[in-house]
Amino acid sequence: MKFRKKFVRYAIISVAALSIILVVLLGTMELTSKPAFCSTCHYMEPYVEGWKLSSHSDVTCTDCHFPPGFKSKLEGKFTAISMVANYMTGIYKKSKPWAEISDASCLRAGCHTERVLSGKVIFQDNVNFDHEPHLNNLRRGKKLRCTSCHSQIVQGKHISVTESTCFLCHFKNQDEGAQMDDCTWCHDAPVSTDGSEVIYDHTMVVTNEMDCRKCHGEMQVGDGTVPIERCNSCHADVLTIRKYNDVDFIHKNHVTDHKVECQNCHLMIQHKSISKSREIIPECSSCHDNTHETQLALFTGTGGKNVADHPNPMFESGLNCQACHLFHDVSKETSIFGDVSIATYESCDICHGSGYNKLLINWKVLMDKKIHFLDSLYKEVVNETNLKDEGNDKEHAKSLIYDAKYNFELVKMGNIVHNVAYSDELLLSAYNNLSNSLKTIKSETNLPEYKLYGQNVPSDCGNCHYGQEEIDSDVFGLKFSHNIHIEQNKMLCSKCHASVNRHGELSMTRADCLSCHHSEENNCETCHEIQVQFYSGTIGILDDEESDIMFEEDIDCRACHDPGDQVIGKSEASFCIDCHDSDYEEVLINWQDSIQQQHDKLTSDLNLIDPDKLDTVNQNKLLSIQQGLDKITADKSLGAHNYELISRILEEFQRNVNQMLD
């Protein structure tokens, strides 16, 4: 009995002791699972601080660092105890703590399983990324883990994506045309849509399946090699280092089996355009003497004396020389060594669409005039300066002439097509310097004014649409003068043009134009030149033209086209009776029917004539008839603007046509 009581007492004490020990162990286990405990080790401080600012800040350290399951948690605790012992004994002074996160921790229920199965996601800078093939398939023959991309390399970030790791896989030793080296593998080509506008719409690039590198050049800096010396930072065993050339084993052991960041072994590869720097030149100068410094200066918009930098938008967009000049294009017509093509006006159409080359032709015409003008001015100034006796004025003039010649030669040698807007600014600077140098030695200069195009055009438009002020267009069937709108009225391009669906599309409607032009301040002749010429008898088709009787009575256009409600519009025959007899409406209708019949008969007979069978005199007559008929068609009044004149013109045309048909 006594023994039994003693046994019960010891049993109770033992159970109590075990309970206390168990509570202490569980409490200790829970306590040591807290981030606050992990941060007590100063080796952990940068990682804990990064964790606090990360998207995992609400996740306990052990949820990731211990794989799922109680057994894994116990194993993790024993590992943690050894880490504490190492810290207390100072072993970590010789080596840094090392932790591996298993994929199971990331993919446990409630964490990132859905992320992997969700398909493509948008990474920064609109890069398309799909987790599924990276985790479930071999990438370049290697099995990746979550931590192959999500690592702790980036300072201040916790388990974030290390972009340089992506570049190593996508750019290192890639065969040309390899799938992972295709830009569209990650980036969609920038294309304008109804709700989004891009700087350059790449629709034609996509349609023509053009290689991005054709314009943008290489997008890789560095080769990602692995110096064997890096092995020594972790391994001291010679036998281990001898496996350096066993690439499959190295990657399996370091990447698949253990968490070793790629950057620990590989030198960095940077993914960036080398075309936004002078690195576009060494590709050529490594073999050839560099003879393109002036072209480069214009393209980059630098190098002028006392002129602000103004880079070509194509340079700022990362395009290099290859965008327009096809390097070493080997064909049957060239040698086996290939040749360097000279860019032509048609080179623009490849990327910008048919007709874009007209811009360059316009640049050439306008700039040739300026260059010829400045060339003559330069010779005049130099001659005047040489006649001047020595003195401070002459020295100052010579200094200005030198700067003018420098900028002038930069444009001449560099070719204005590389940056027409900057070329114009350089020529303006040269003109001002020549003008000022002449003023230092002459009291009166009387130099013609230098016209700087684009000064009233926004720079974004003027960079390409240089000299647009001098171009007339046909809009809504009427002659449109850019000069009147841009130069005289200082209107912005955006007043009429937009880029919502297509770059430079006309956003104005005919009604929008008329709301401004059909006001009392505007002259009808500005837009309706042909109509006014018929009305005034100055169309220039016949030798003895007479004006309409209403024109002789000083009746202006508004008398018929403004019925009194201040709304200018197409005149109707019914308007005539406001001023004439009631039967005058029928008179106008008869006039117009008569002109229409004459017009139709003449047009029908013209189709019967074969121009190739006519002599030179009759060919010229036929051309004049066709041009005159086009003017009558453009007038659109069918005789209302000058019935007598238009009827006589058609009769004269018909007589000539009848003679050709006989």
C-alpha cells in the first residue's frame, strides 16, 4: 500500500514534470518561430528588414523556411537549434547563414498554387510571364525552382525577382532565332489601339514580321560567363572544382538540388539597348576607320557650336544606323564580302507606310535652298572681312565666321536626313553668326531674312513634318494651305490632327472647318479660288473672258450663299426669287441642265479619242481641254457662277474635240 502511494506520487510528479517540459518546449517552439526571435541574430537583420517591407510581411518566417508538415517543422527546429549554437559559439564569423526554401513551401495550399495555374501575368514594364512552363518544364535542359528566380540578391528586397537571372537564361549563348531569344516572347510589339496611343505604332513591323534587332540592334551587354575563380569562394576541394566543365552536374547540384543564385557564379548580363549611346559606332569602327562622326552628331543632336542639343526622336527611341542602312547585305549583285547599303527615301516606307518618303523629299528641297543661300552669304562675308583692316572688329568677325562655318559644314557633311530639325537650328545659328560678323565691319547689311521652318509647329511634329508650312493639301475637295493656318494664324497641329486610332489622322470634320471659315472675317477666295475666278472672269482658259454680270454689280458670294440666317451653305435655285422675278428660279435650272448636257457630251467624246494617234499640237490641245474640264467640274456650280463664260468654254472645247474626231 505504501509502495503504491509512493508510485502514484512519483507518477504524478513525473507527469507534471513532463507536462511542464512539454509546455516549455511547445512555448519555446512557438516563441522561436516568431520573426522577433529570428531578428535577434544580427546576421538576420537585413533579411528581416526586407521581409517587413515585402508582400510576405504577414507571413511567419517558419511558414516559408520549414516545408509543410509537422515532421518538417521538427526537423527545421533541430536545424534552428544548431544555427543558434553556431551563432553563440561564433562559427558564423567564418561563414554566413544559409537557408533553402523548398517549392512545397511556396506552393502549399492557400499560398501560390493559384498563381502558378493562372497563366500569363504582367511583370514590370509590361513583360508577359507564365509560371507554368518555368516550373513544370525544363528550361534550357534545366529544372528550375521558385528560388531560381525569386532570390535575396536585391538589397532591401525580400525574396524578390532578380531580373538579371532572367537575362542569363534568355540571352546567354543563344543561337540566333532561338525561341527564348525572341523579343515577343516577353514583350508585345507597341501597337496603337482605340484606347491607347504609342510613340510609334509597330503595326507594320508586326505585319511584315520584321526582326526587332533590324532597327534596335543588340539588346545585351555582357556574356554571363563563369570565371573558375568564383568556385573558390565556396569550394576549397580541388576534386570538386575539377567538375567545372560538367555543366549538367553543376546546374543540377546548384540550381535544382540547392538554392544557389545564378549571380553567385555567372557574371551579369544586362538587358538594355546599346543603340541609345555611342556604342552604335564601335560595331563598324572595330573593322573600319570611323568616317561617320558628322552623321552621328546630327543623329544624336549634339556637337553644334552654341546650339542646344536636339536629338533625333529615332535615336531617343533606341534605333541605330541599321534601322535605315542594311549592313553587309550579301546578294548575287555584290561580292561575297557583302556591301553597305545607302539608305534611300523608300527606306522610310518600310516602317512608316507608303508615302512617308515624300517628307524626306520635301526636306531635301527646302534645305538645298537654305544651304545654297548660306553658301553664297558665307563667300560674301569672307570677302568683306578680308577687305577690313586688322583690328578687334575683324578678329571678332573671324571668330563668328569660324563658328558659322563649323555649324554649316556639320549640316552639309552630316546629311540633313539624320536630323532635319537640328540641321535647321544649326543653319540658323550659322546665318546669325554671318550676319553679326558682317555688322561688325559694315554699318548696313540689308541681308535677306532667314526663314526658320517649324517655329510655330510643336517640336514633336516639327521633327518629322519639317517645312509643312510650305505644303498645300486637298481637304474635303478644297485647297488647304498649311501656311495660312500654321504661320499666319498660329494654329497647333492638334487643332486638326489627332493620333487616337492612327497617327496624324484628321480629327476635324467639314462642319468644324466651316464654323470658322464661314464667318464675316474670312474671304471666300481663300478656299474657293476656282469659283471666284469663274465669277470674276479670270479663270484663264479663253483669251476674251468676261466676268458674270452680278460680279460687275459688286454682288458678293454671300448674297446667294447666305439666305439671311448667317449660315453659309450651298445655294439653291429658290434663293434667286428673293431678288429676281418669280420665274427666275426656272431660268437657273435651265442653265444648269444645259451646262450638264454640254459637259456630258464633251466627256463622252473625249473617251473616243486615242491620244497616241494625235500630233503634238493636238495632244497639247487635248491636255488643255482636260485641264479646263477639271476646273469646270471643280467649280460645281454648273454655270451658276458665270453661265455665259462656262457655256462658251464648253462650246470651244467641243469644236476642238470634233476636229480631232474628224
